[in-house]
Amino acid sequence: MQRKKPLYRKVNTRTHGVRHGDGGEWRKSRNTKVVKQDLSYNGPMHSHHRHGLDYTPLFRFLLSRVGDDWDKTYSEAVARIDRSDPIFWLGARSKEERKPYVRLGESAYYNGLYIDENKRLALVDPTLTIDDMRPTCGCCSHTFNGERFTQPYDETFGGIR
Ligand SMILES: [Zn+2]
């Protein structure tokens, strides 16, 4: 048996809370349309990010269990976190909730997950790779499943395909 290490960690809210878009003059000169577009993502749906806990280890754990029995994976995960809802930030509870990718926080993206008909954890879009992901701004370091995006920020495009 593995040791039951928690699947979350406390974050330094001082650095974590750095506001997207604040800062230097060079940023102010940027296309305001792009900035506006990016801020629109910070809607009430993402308000669960006010707390100072980082569930990256949980998300990595879930991704490492794709193809495994869901009940077993769920009970193992839930024993190692303080509350169960972060599991469902990635894992769709209904067909309508299934998304190819999920955005958490300012710029962290993960594969969307669901439970397949055999009760196994599955990727909503197994064809999606990090190379498909495009940064929505030039000031944040975007990640997909915890890895840095491979595509550079492109102001003319600005967004994810
Ligand atoms: Zn940014």
C-alpha cells in the first residue's frame, strides 16, 4: 500500500493572489480587446479559487488513474483530500458537464474526465494534447495537466482552439 499523503497543498496566498493583468507599462499598451476577453473567464463559475489550497496533486492523481475502476479511485482520492468537490472540478457528474478540458484558476487547464459505462475513469477527449492548447494572454504561465503550454501566446489569435 502507498502511504496516504494528502492530495492537496497549502499555497502562499500572497503570491497566488497576484492579479492577472496588473503591473508594468508594457502590459497597458497591449490590445485591450484581448485583456477584456481574458477577464471574461473570471466569472462566478471560478469563484471556488478563493481558498488557499492547491489541488494539483489530486488532479495529477486522477489523471494517472484514467482507465482504472472509478469506485476504487474515488474512495482512495477522497480519503486524501479535505472535501470531495475538487474531484468534480475535473470529473463530470453528468453528460452535460463533460468538457474536453477544464480551466481552474487563472491559467491551469486539465483534461476533462468522466466515468464511462464500465465504471472506469476516462478522458472526455483522449485526442486533446498540450500542443492543442493556446495561451489566452502573454502575462500568465499557462499549464495543461501541470505542464507548461508548448504554444507561445499569439496576440492575433488569443485563445484556445
Ligand atoms: Zn495573464
